[in-house]
Amino acid sequence: MPVTGRFTRAGADSPALGFGLVLHPPTVAELLLQAAPGDLPPVPGATPSGLVVSDAPDELGDAVIRLLRLLDRPRDVAVLAPLVKREILWHLLTGEQTGAVRQLGLADSSLSHVARAVRWIRDHHAQSFRVEELARLSGMSVSAFYRNFQAVTAMSPIRFQKQIRLQEARLLLATHPHDVTGVSAQVGYESPSQFSREYRRQFGVPPREDAARLRGITRSRVPAVV
């Protein structure tokens, strides 16, 4: 999902910690097969969203902390990290977001079908496409694909691609702040003026100004070496 975020309460005295874990469909499928009848909560009937948010229960937070603590014990990582990751995934499967997580392990689920199109858009974000082509890639009719894509991403395929392009452009501008035209072409825009308009609409400032601001923030956080 093309999303951004920031920590609103963090500083030298109270640093923030972010944690991310890739959920692999084969591992999800393996746990689903190992679960006994009644171990998993009922699955909602609607297509799950591709982005869900909830408070982490204590047992999930405890497993995450134990996984992070393995960073200080490299010898134990190879043996213990896979076990803790499975524990984290099990807590997700048995928690309130079970519908979204469980769909990842089902080869014929709507989420899996949409994921094919999402991967294609991310890998080819600079290319134009027809929705009919993505529907065929996903193994769905055009109407079913469009409906499920909207349910999972809360966007149309074209809007999703635009978000990916703008996020990629922002990353490129952080290192090439004076090449707005080149960056716009690299992410798939034929018109630099259209790129600038959509960039400003998305991030609130023109590309060049945003790039300068981002570079200023980065430089201010890097200590000078004399």
C-alpha cells in the first residue's frame, strides 16, 4: 500500500521504535493447515482491506519485543527468530484481523488475486495499462476485479498507480532535487507540469520545494564531523 507516516512524539529522551514484518503466504497457509477446527475465529464475509489497524494485544507485543531482543544475540537468531515469527503470525491469525491475514494464505482468495495486480503495478509503475489487462492477470472479470481492488486498496487501479508514482518520485527527488523533469519522466509522467500539479496536490508543496525541505531535514539530523 502506498502510505506514509511519521512519529508525532519522539525525541532524544524518548526515541520511537518502528517494527515491520513481511507476511509470507506459504507460512500463513502452513499455519492454517496446522490449526485444529475451532482454533481460528470466524472469517467476515466481505473482502478484507489491504490495510488494517488495531491495538496490539499484550501477547503480540511481547513476541515482537522478544524478536527484537534477538538483535543483541546474533548466535540465537537463526534458531529462535523463525519460531518467534511464527508465534507473531499465529497471534495475528487468531486476532481481530484474522480475515485479512488468513486471505494471504489462500491461493484462490480475492486478496491473492488482487495482490498479483498490485505487484505488477509496483514493478511497472512507469508503464500505462488497461484495467482489462490487470483483470486478466488477476484471473477475474473486469467488474469483479475493479470491485475487489477497490475493497482491498480503497482506490481505483489508476489512482493506486498514481500514488505509487508520486511516492517513488519523492524518494528520487530526495537525491536529485534539481531534476524535477527527469524524475517526472522516470516515474511515468509525460508532462512535467501535470506531475508538478499532482505532486503539489498530494504533498502540499511543489516538487522542488519539497525536495529542498526533505534534504534540509536530513542534513540537520546528521552530525557535523570536523
